[in-house]
Amino acid sequence: MGNNSIPSKLPYREDIEYYINYLQQNLNGARVTLPEGKEVYFFFDKREDCTHLLCGKGKSKINYSRARTLSWIKYILLTESERVVKKNLKTKNIVFISQKNNYIIVCAENKGKLFLFMVTQYLAKNVNYFDRFQDPTKYKDYDFS
């Protein structure tokens, strides 16, 4: 992997514990300072937090497109040229959208807006999926202030 390329996907493993261990060893308790100056914190010490990230909300079967792309999270967050950032006007979540990589990372702001907590990540279902982020009644550009 070069400095300017997305990391390789994680290997395919049927055992969810492999991916939970990856999260807990590589992201849990970590924080990343974005180029815009805000920090993103990762908390994956609870199994439910890991399975939400690996399977999707309310699901228990592993979603391999989610699991195998865990290695992309920091790269997308740290590489401005790979993403745009929007705020969901309903949930107030901050969404990092990498259309080039078909990848979406969702974070929540803390009440003081000093930092973000990573909530989830996933691959978009199809190219048209990104159209939803252009709706000004649902999303606006996020200004990091």
C-alpha cells in the first residue's frame, strides 16, 4: 500500500471474532485528528458496538463488505481528497462520504461539538445511493466549526 492509496481489505474470515479482535486491537480507544482539526474517537470495547459495526443495526449475521473494509476507516477520515462531509439534519450525525470508494462513515458529535464519536461504516448499495446526500432538506455541508 502506498501513502496515497486505500488500504487492502481485510481477509475473508467466517469467524466474527476475527473482526471483533481487529476492532478492539486497532481502533478501540484510539483517536484520530482530522485534517480539519476535529478529533474522532473510537469506542469498541463492548461486543454489541462491534457487532453493530460488522453486521448493521439490529442484525446478527456478519456483513462481509462491512467487516473486510474496517481497514479503510482511518484512511477515509484522514484523507480529505477521498471524501466530502455532510451533516444529517434529522439525526445531526456527521457523514463522511467517499463516493470514489463507495464508502460511508457515520459519526456523532458530542454535545460540546469538540469531537466526534464513530458510530458505523458501510459500503453504499449502489451508485444512486449517493444521491440522498444531495438533498438540501436532509443534508448540508459540514463546516467543522
